[in-house]
Amino acid sequence: MTTAPATESTTQEVRDAGHVDVLIVGAGVSGIGAAHHLREQFPDRTFVLLDGQETRGGTWWTHRYPGVRSDSDLFTYGYRFKPWRGPSIAEGKEILAYLDEVIEEDGLEPHIRYRHRVTAASWSSDEGRWTVEVDRGDTGERLRFTTGFLWMCQGYYNHAEPYRPRWEGMERFRGPVIHPQDWPEDLDYEGKRVVVIGSGSTASTLIPAIAQKAAHVTMLQRSPSYYFAPPVVHELAVQLRELDIPEEWTHEILRRQYMQQYHWLARTSLEAPDEVHAFLMESIRPLLPEGFDVEKHFTPRYRPWQQRIAIVPDGDFFAALREGKASIVTDTIEEFTETGIRVSSGEEIEADIVVTATGFNLSAFGDVAFTVDGEQVDFPERLTWRGVMISGVPNMAYMFGYFRHSWTLRVDLVADLVCRLLERMQDRGATVVVPTLRPEDADMAIRPWSDPENFNSGYVMRSQHVLFKQGDREPWTHMLEHEEEQEVLPKADLDDGSLVYR
């Protein structure tokens, strides 16, 4: 995808909004974490966070459908510097409250600008800085910030446009068709028949939340996903809290316990996928209704961890199935009718409301238009540097978490690396750093952003063409497992020739 400056930026007056040492784009989990580490390690540097939404939280503000919750444990999804004191699996509002505490404790609020949507970023080598153009949603103004270092922490999907497939006859359906990303606050589903299209974390979270009031909820899936049903409160957490030890100790012990589990799961899924498959199947079988067809409805076409495993805390989704409040249809959609959906078998599933839990669209750096010295940046032609910077793009880092592990585990690691890089620049008296291929990288094989054999979720495969690439050797690779990266990133050589300072 070639990014080009937005047309309106040249026709509207742009007001200067000032200069900062570091400009962070995004005030969600990534941006708030980046700001904490930056302030802690460089207290004298000026910074600002820009976010296009009404308030903080990123995905936790966008997604407000019934039951929205984490699909990772909060002891690893929470920051390493901020102990998590609640249950292992938390609702969206609890996560927002946690982020609010970080903002307050770090004094970040004066540095955050909400309703500030970044549209363009231009690097000038002559000036040695970025010029960032912003649409201010609450006033309609266009603003111009300048910065010495740009840190993209905007997340990885389009908040405004979720993925909405089109099916034959959708316009005939008499009821509402809703995407969870755009959940109406006033939607009345009490006593209604609801069909949820999809089988991932969103569907398995939403269904038990609405099944208590709805007449019936049907999950309509083209193919099954893997599920795991851990307790909301870890047994070890109960034992530790009975000992009345400091919360910081409990946080660290449980954090390490969960990391060990993730590492085992990732490692074994690759080395012995049949063993993990059997473990997952046997763990959910006792939670399903008697005689339930596990082979048809719960056996995915891919190996464990090629796509994310959906977490079902305390098995609430399976409880809805056992109680008859929810059911599963595994089939493909033939067409929508006036009163529901007809699938390929000929069955018509009656519905008053259809929810398309069909995922989202990945976004390359928030679809911001990037230029370097007047040249448009074509990201699919660029390579990642350790999943942190982009080849040929000066003074720009980005934050991208893990797919298989908790996203935030990588936020802390990347923040450490970026701060170490800023310190290295300071020590060398450099104001510019550019990831640059070395002579020994000339014969390097270029690989896609995500290898389908490694991770092949639909939203990833749909978006390969707009995303940057990776190489076949360090430091031009990414998507390492946390077990490996927690050793690699802290030791990353910042003087191996792949970073050019000036």
C-alpha cells in the first residue's frame, strides 16, 4: 500500500500546535505503556499522545458490546510495572479503570489530546524532524505538530470500519444487522431470536452475555475455533491471597505462572500439535451437552495456535449450550431471507437480529499517509527491524504486541528497546537513526508479514498486501514467540550496522 497525503490537507488552513521531543500516536494499552516508560527513563523530554477517539482505551473504548472482556489473563495483559489486583479475566470496564489508574499515577492526562486523528506524517532530513498533520474532531480544525521522534502506538485495526462480508439477500432481512464494533447502546434483544455469525472470541463472549435475555441465540459458524475454559479466578491467586502477601508478589508470581503456561502451549503446539489438540478437546468435552457433535462443531481445520484460542472463562459459553439458551450451526450461508438466514443444507435459521462477529480490518499504521523527504512510503516494499522500526524510515518506532500471548507483554519489551535506542542516540550525539539493510543482507530472502504456516487468521491473511515484509534473518524478522523474544530484545545489538546514526 502506497500512502499519499490527504487532499484536504492542502486546501484547509493548518494551525501550528507546537513541537515535542517524542510524539506518541494512540492512547490505548500501547500508547499509555509507551508514555510510562518514556517518562520514567527520560523525565526531561517533552511528549504528547494523540488519539482520534473520544477518550482513552483504544480497543476497550471501541468495543462496548455486552460481555466484552479480555481473552488474555490480566496478570500478563497488565503492565509489569502496575500490579493487577482483580480476577484473571476482566471485563472491558475493569481494564479501562486500570488504565485510568496508570494515567493518574503517571500524570499523563495533561499530555493526552483526544479527538486528534493523525492523517499524515512527513519526515524532513533537512529539518531533522517529523511534521504530523491532525484532524481535530471536536472543533473541525486541522493542526500541525512537529517532533523529533514518532512512536506509532495506534493498534493494528481500523476502529471506524470493521470487516463486514456481504451475503446474498441481506437487504431483504427485516431486522437489524449489527457488527459488535458498532454495537448500539439502545439495542433491545430481550425475547428476540439472535443469530451471531462467527466462532471466535467475540462470538463466544457475546453469546453467554445476551443468552440470558434473548429468546434464543444461534452461533452460525463456517468452521470451528479452538476454545479453552479456564477459571475466572486462578486457583493459585486464591491461595496466595489467603496468605495475605503483598499484591506485588501475587502479581509477579501469577504473571510468571501464566507466562510459563503460554510458553508451553506455543512450544508444544508447534512440536506436538496432536497432543495440544487432544488436550483442548478433552478439556471442553465434559462442559458440552450430552451427545454433542464435537467433531463437527469444535474441531478446527488448522492446528492449535495457528489462530488464537478463544478463552471461555468458567465455561459460560458452554453453559449457555447446556441450558438450551444457545445452539451452534456449522454451515455456510446461502442467503438472507426476510426472517432469517438460509444455509447451504437448506435449513433456515429464524432471526430477529443478526450480529456479524466477523472480525476487523488490519490497518498499516492507522492508514496515516507517510512521506520521507517528499517521497511516499510504500510499506509493502519495506522491511521490519525487529518488529519495532521500518527500513528506510527515520526516527519512527511502532508498537505491535503478540497474537498468541498477551499483547502487553510485548509493550513492555518494545518500550525498553526504544528507550535504550533513544539513550544510544544521546550517547553518540546522534539526532537521527534509520534502519538500513547492510551489504550482507543483499541476498536475504523476503518473506510475507505473516507466514500462513505460523499464523493464518482471516484478518491477517486478508491484509498481507497492505503490510510491510520481513527477512530471513535478524534483525529483519518479527513475530517471535515471547519465550524467545524476552531473551532477544533486551540483548539486541544497536551497533550491528543495521541502524545508521547521524
